[in-house]
Amino acid sequence: LFRSVLNRLDYGEKKVVLVTCHRRENYGQPMEDIMAALANIARTHPEAELVYPVHLSPVVQECAHRHLDGMENVHLIAPLDVEEMHNLMARSYMVLTDSGGLQEEAPALGKPVLVLRKETERPEAVEAGTVKLAGVEYGEIVRLADELLDDPAAYQGMAHAVNPYGDGRPAAGSPTAFCTIPGGGTRRRSHLKAGKGDSGGGEGGGVPWRIESARRWRR
């Protein structure tokens, strides 16, 4: 079913926003505020499509469906595996998440990240400008999401910031040398360099779609 939903999305014309929210520290009022903020973002930005693979936790399921069910541009889908998540992230406009890993992965694809937590273990990403700490309060989440959806300069500033974790393609820019191994033979020696990502932001810019075609989801 989720592939049917993802196949229907217009990644070229719509701003697809990938959402994840599941951490126990956000249970209760923080999650209520996060979900209410997502509903506001969807209502005030018809050009956006929010895609939220909802964690199987009953707490998360109940809160997400209560706030977001029935909204035409919000898609609550089953959890994705790693490959499917990366495919979706590559096609997304930006990411709203409380996940630690996505704070490293999304910037490598040129996708701005708003962190739905009070703190992050990745302060270097905040300092670099690839990530902003939105917190768990309704007003701040809405304000920062509005800024990225409405202000091209703000969006490009984050999308093209230098990712402190590299661009995900170190081998592509690595000079390779071969040296002689005592006793015969050769050994390849690489010097890895992480630089500024050039995948671009928005509408999946610059990131090749690896599965079948740019218009179809993986079957």
C-alpha cells in the first residue's frame, strides 16, 4: 500500500516533507504539540506533501492518527526499511525528525533537517547549518518549517551548507594510488576527502533515482 502512495506523489511539483517521530522522550505533551504543528504545516502549505512512516508504537500510532487522519496532503504509511527510507529521503524537499541517524544522512543528500527534540547529540550539524533544532513546541516547529517552505534563500542556505559528516561519496573524489607490496603484487591506497555535497536541495535535485525510474517507487 505504501508503494502505491509514494508512486502517486509528484516529486517534481510538490514539496515532499519526510517526517519521523517516535522517541519515548517525546511521548505526552511534546508529541501532541509536534502532531498539531504537522497538521498546521499541512493546512497552510497545500504545495507540500507530508509523508510520515509511523512507528508501530501504540502511543505514536494513536497520536499521529488522531491529529493527522483525513488530511489530503498527509500520508501516514507503514515503517520503511533502510533502502526505502533512503530512496524517499533522496526525493524529499526536507526532513522533520527526532531520529539521530537522519541528522547525518539527510544533509549528505542536500536536505535540510529540523530536529523535533529539545537537544541533539550532533551539535556539529547545528553549527554547520545543515540541521536546526526545532524543539518540541508548536510555535517554533511551525515557524522554522514555514521559513524553509516559504523562503528560498533560507532553504538554499541549509541545503548547500557543508555537511560535517561528508557528502556520502568519499570515493568519488579520492585520489587513488597503487604501491608495491613486499613480495610482489600491488595494493590500492586511497586518500579519502569529504567535501561539500552538490546534490542540491528540493525536488530531489541532483540525486539519481536508483530504482527503476524517477517516477516510480521500488516494487
